[in-house]
Amino acid sequence: MGAEAEPLLQLRGCTVTFGGLTALSGLDLAVPHGALVGLIGPNGAGKSTAFNAITGVYPPVAGQVVLEGRVLNGTPPHRIARLGIARTFQTVRLFGNLSVLDNVKCGAHMHAGYGWLQAVVLGARRAAGERRLTRKAHEVLELVGLSDWAQAKAGSLPYGGERLVEIARALAAEPRLLLLDEPAAGMNPQETNTLLGFIRRVREALGLTIVLIEHDMRLVMGICERIVVLDHGERIAEGSPSEVRADPRVIAAYLGEPTGG
Amino acid sequence: MSPFSAAPGPGPVAARRRPVGSLSGSPLRWGVLAAVVLVALAADRLASGWLNAYQLHVLCITGIAVIMAASLNLVNGITGQFSLGHAGFMAVGAYAGAALTVKWGQPWAIYLGHGTPQPVAAAASFVLALLVAGLAAAGVGVVVGMPAARLRGDYLAIATLGFGEVVRELLLNAEAVGGRTGFGGIPQSTSLAWVLALAALTIIVLRNILCSTHGRALLAVREDESAAMAQGIDVARYKVGAFAVSAFFAGLAGCLFAHRFCFIHPDNFGALQSIEIVTTVVLGGMGSITGSVAAALVLGPLPEVLKLAADWAERASAATGAGATAGPSALLAAGLELKAHPEYLWIVYSLLLVGMMLLRPQGLMGDREVSLGMLRRLLPRPGGGEVGDGR
Amino acid sequence: MHGGLAQQVVEQAFNALFNGSVWALIAVGYSMVYGVLKLINFAHGEVFMVGAFVGYLAVVELHWPWMAGLGLAMVACPLLALLIERAAYRPLRAAPRLAALITAIGVSLLLQNLAIRIFSAEPKGYPRLLSDSALRLVIIGTAIACTVALHEVVHRTQVGTAIRAVSHDREAAALMGINVNRIVAIAFVLGSAAAGVAGVLYGMYYNVEPLMGFRPGLYAFVAAVLGGIGSVRGAAVGGLALGILLVAASSIAIPLGGEAALELSKYKTTITFLVLTAALLFRPAGLLGRGQVQKL
């Protein structure tokens, strides 16, 4: 393949340690443009750590995180967000005391286009910026189906709603790469189905590349084109859903048995 | 079409009635400031006719308290950084502004030409002193904000308390501005008009920041720093920014203070004063500028009110002589007690702090602001019912 | 002349040890409470002050011997601390930390001003019961004894193990059957007994007044952080280190040209807070602490 196959995101030999604990060990990962990749593995495999490494929260002690050819190592998280990577968190981290609308507007903050001085002095730039943010926020809320809840306090929503607000907030940033950390956690099968359809739609409509951490196998198998399996901080398998489902190493990792012959 | 199933609990309509984030409302236009300036000038004129000098003085003190409380709220309430050293920034502004006025006199009279009328030259000088005071304090705010951004909760509180004490110690040793003996001879440039105008300026600027994307960013920093970073918000820079802006206004207040009392001493800006401002912010509601203003209007004149009550009691008991009683004796006794023991003011503050935390930690206003929308909702509407009523 | 210099050095060393001991005794209280509650007990300096007043009242009003005054302070201060913990801190244990912090500030302010109301702000002195050098020896000895005793308690007894467990992870300790409320109370008792002792001895050396807890409290907190907050040994090391540092700095005068000189002895608070800031930024676990890495 030629240069056009260069992946959007690449992890090359990433190692992340906390004191004595190695959370990621030489992880290699490639996410092509427009792909929908699932990241699975037993608890403690290092999936969320991988997200944290990508978003700059835990800089790798070895290896590189590369976004379209640009090495992200050492870049602070807020800069990485501005490069087009948005994420949701394993435990929902909303701005609970703010309204849903304000939460989503925060997501679009980097596109506001005016500074502190303009904020104080008012004027055309600020007005245009605020209009842009408000329009974007309403658009995204419409997309996730939460328009009715725009003025509600974000912390007052039911759990499933909070997760959606988090996704909406991430989408408001107009990212190129969306990292979803267990978006279906705590959802019942019906909600999961709706989420599934939603992710598909959003991806097509916005041309997103998505990496998804999930424990819900139905969601992962149903929607992901490629799946990467982690265990003990390493990649142990990769492939299409059917390939991964049948891989003995994957089965062993989940069941905790040593790989047999 | 909501992707989550009908969960138990209130639906969206009822949820709308819950307290919303503090950003309902639009920024305040500069026309408001212009109007306030006119009102301030008029008020000053009228007030000097109706009120005596002491009452004017109390109004000025209250206005300064409003500026201090509102500016502290930007850091403590909105950005969630608990600073206990706000009086330190006030000190920087007070001394910087006073030093300029006293050491340099009124250079504007010369720069603007010899024909400049005195009031204009005086006003120009004062504007310069205010600017210098504010910018000096803001500079110190940046210096303090940078390490402060890396500290958390309790540690930040002690570190900022320490900052306030450091400023005090440095000023006590600064012979050039009086040191231990204090700094006097400051002209009384502060009038009610200036206080009103600058208080309005403070409120407008803070309000405009708060309901902009940068205000939302500060709130995001308060709510969850990691999530804020993930939205592209440079948390450290915003914290420093909050310190700088808040310090700027504290510096203005300090300059006003210096040019009102005409004599300043490092002990005017110590830990006690910082705690006084913190109490005001806590009472009003951390995160609500309206709350801080309201609380400052109540607590600002309180020391003077207590003093008045104590003096009244003293006079009343002296007039009637020992043993005889005039008016409710309990009240009289309370007043005399107050006269003998001014520390009761601080006992009140301390009980306020503890009481608020145990009973109503969100203060008066929580994190809500008064907005036109809210006022409209409170008024009875023809046809009855609020928007969103009826299921 | 030679003897003069040697005498000066000994004098300064004594001062360093003396101040360091006072701060160490107070710092132990900060450390223990911070360990179990993750709260800086702002009112701790006032417990120190109350100890001093209790000792003063025992000696001057009741005409007890000073050691009895000391013992009384060792009883009164824990009682006060328990009262504060029960009334002001425990109700807020589940509340955001900021609420507890603000309450602590309120309690500190309340105690200071109640003391002013009751005793007036004027400093009061003890009658001369011990010579200055004897007093200094007593304080240094007491600090050493207290630190050793507390260290033994924390590291060799079951209670101490429970305290360390709660400091490490309160929820896990509770799940293991530890009565967290009781352990918190014990931590308060131990810490404030030490502070009470420090108060009596400090009051005997200098004097007793309602605001006496503010400065030593602040310095002791810096000592606690410097040594490693949460650690008894750290409190002792931090106190000593800060004592030596300030005494050494006080003897430095930086010439500024002509007659003027920058006498660092006038800038003790500034130096202390520079030390605090440096410690918090560069070595937050303190001189003795081990860096703790936490997985988010």
C-alpha cells in the first residue's frame, strides 16, 4: 500500500508505567482514517491507559504516539484535544453544576474564536463566537436527542443521559478522532441498541474515526470493523470480529487459562 | 427520540425547573456602565447634600467591600481555587497607587498643559494611580497564580494565606513606604462617585467574563480539571488568568481604600481582612457574583453599624446614669458589652462561617445569578402560569 | 572573643532546637489529623493557644506546680479537639473538602476571639518558675520524648496500625472492620496533647496571649510539609530543619552597598513561605516521604 494508507493514529511500542506497575508494555496500534475500532480485553488490560496515553494524560516512558505523522509525546492534554482528538471517560466526568447546554458549549470552546479582552469589551467577534457555539451545541444536542434537556443541570440527568451529554460534549469539538470509553456501561439492551445505531449514524454523518472501549460484546461485535484485544498491557490479537471471536488467545485471556495447544 | 429509556425520576420539563448553571443571562453592555457613571456622579452630588460625611464614608467602605468580594469570587467561587490571601493583592494596589500619588504628585497637570483645571488634573492623576495599582496587583497575581495552579485545596489555602503574610512582612520592612509606621499623607481622591463607578466596572467585567466561553472554561476548571483539559482548556493558564483579573480589581479597591483613609499600614491588609472577604463570599454563595455583591452590602457596613450600636448604648447609659434604665435593658446591656469588646464582630464572622457550612453551604445565592429572565419569572404574568407549566 | 563566638553559636543552636521542638510538637498534630482526615486542621494553632492558657490558669490562679499545669493541658486540649471534631468536622465528613476547610477557619477565628473576650488581648506572663536554659532543655527533651513516644504508638501498636490504615485508605480500613470514628478521635487526641504541651512550655518561655497560635501554627504547618505530612518522624525532622534554617538565615545580612544591608532576620515569614512553596512544588512528599504514584 502507498502513503494514503497512513493511519490517522498510531501507537508504536508504547510503554506506560506507574511506579513499579507496567500498565502498557510496548503497545502497537494503528487506527486507519474513518475506521471504527474496538479495544477490548479483560479488566486491567490497559485499555483506558491507552486512551490516557493517546490524550497525553500519561506520557509514555517509551514508544511514540503519532497522529497523522505528528509525534504527540510530551504534548499536554489540552493541546492534543485541539489537534482533533476528543474523548469520553470511563466514569462520566461532566461539569455537573452546569447546564447540559453549557457542558456541550464547553466542548466547542476551542472553536470560540475570541479572547478574554473581547469577552469583556463585547463586540462583533464575541457575538459571532457565542452564536457559533450556541448553534453548534444545539445541533449536537439535536443529534443525540437531548434537545429537551438543554437547560437542565447536567448532574441531574439519569445515568444514560449523562453518558450521552458526554458524547455530545466530545462531538461539539468537531474532532477527527473520537475515543469512547465504555459508552454503553450501565445501559440495558434496548439502550445499547439505540446507542449502536447512533454511533453508526454519527460516524457516517461526521466522517469520524472512532476507537471504542467496551465490555459489552454485542455492541463491539455489532459495530466494530476491527477489534484489538489487549491483555496485561500488550496487544494479543487483532482482526475482524469473527477472527477475534475465534482466537484461542483471546478466549484464554478472558477465561484466565494459560494458552493451550 | 431519546436513546435512553424512560428512567424513573423527573422528565425534562420538571428538570428545567431545577437550578440551572449560573450562566443564564447575557453580558452587560457598556451603556450600563455609562449610565452608572452618570448615576454615580449624580448620587455623589445628591448624597453630599443629604448624608453626612460619616455616612458617605460608610458607603465608600461598602463599595470597596463589594469590589473585593466580587473579585475574590472569580477565583474562589468560579474557578474553585480557594485563595486566602486576597488582602495581599489589595495591599499591593494600595501601596502602589499611594506611592505614585504621593511621590509623583500630579504630573498630569504639567503634561496636559498649565491651563488644565485642577479637577481634571486630579482626576487624571487618580486614573493613573488606579491603573498602576491594578496592574501592579495583577502582576503579583500572575506570580502567585503560577505556583498556585499546581496546588490543590488545603495546600492552596495555606499557601495563599502565607502569601498575604509575606506581603505584610515585606511592607513592614519597606522603609520607603513607611514600613512599621505606615504610609500617610495620601490625598483623599476617593469619592462616592469613584467607588460606585469602579464597583459597577468590576461587576460588568466579571459578568461579561462569566457568561462568555472563558467563564464557562473557568467553571469547567472548577468542576473537573481533567475533563476540562480534554476540551482543549489550558487549565493552568486559566487559573493564572483568574488570579490576575481578580488581583487587578483587588488592586483597584486597594487604591480606593488608600485614597479614602489617607493613611495605610500593612496591618490593614492582613489575614484577618482576607478572612473577612472570604466570609463575605461564602455568605453570598461561592460562584454567584450577585451573591457576593449582596453579602458585601450586608457585611460591609457591619463593623460600623456595630460601632454605632455600641456608641448609642454607651451614650444612653451615661445619660440615664448608673442603675437607671432607658429602653430595653437587655439591648442596652448588649450594646455596652459590644462597646467594651469589639471582638464580637469576629465572633459573628466565625459563627457565620461555621454555621453556613453546617446549615447552608451554598450561601445565599448558591451559584445562581440574578438575571432579567429570573426576575421576569418571579413577576406575576397575565394569563397565568410559567413557561413550561402544564404537562 | 573566641569564647564569645562559641557561646553565640551554642546560643543559636539552642534557639534552633527550641523553636524546632515547639514546631515539631505542633506539627505532629497537623500530620496526624491530615493523615486520617486529609484535612488541614486550621484550628490546631488555637489548641496550642488553649493549652498555654490552661497551663497559665493552673499555675497563676490555682497555684499548681507547672508540671501539673502541663498535665492539665494534656487533658484539656484533647477534650477541646474532640469537641471540635464532633461538632464541626464530623458532620462534614462526606461534604466537599472545601466545606470542612472553611469550617476549620471559622473554628480557629472563634477560638481566638473567644479567648480575647475572656482573657483580653494583653499578653500574660508566667511567674519565673524555671531558668531560661532549663526551660529550653525541658522543651527539647519533651519534644524528643513525645516524638519517640508517638512514633512508637504509630508503628508498634495496633492502634497505630489502624491509624496508618485509615491514613492510607479510609474506606478500605472501614471495610476491614476498623472503627474509623474512633481512630480519628485518637489521632486528634494524640496530636492535641502534644500541641497542649508545646503551648504550656512556649507560654512559660515567652508569654501567653490569644493570638499566639497563629504564627507558630503556620510555621509548624510548613515544618509538617517539609518533613512529609502524615509522618510523625517527618514532623520532627521538619521542625528541626525549619528551626535550623531560620536561625541560620537570621544571621545573614546581605550588604546592599553603603550602610544598607538586607537583614534576613526580618524576613522570617517570607523565607518560611518560600520554603513551603519550594517543598510543595518540588518535593511534595517532604524530606522523608516517598513519592506516591496514583493511578487515576
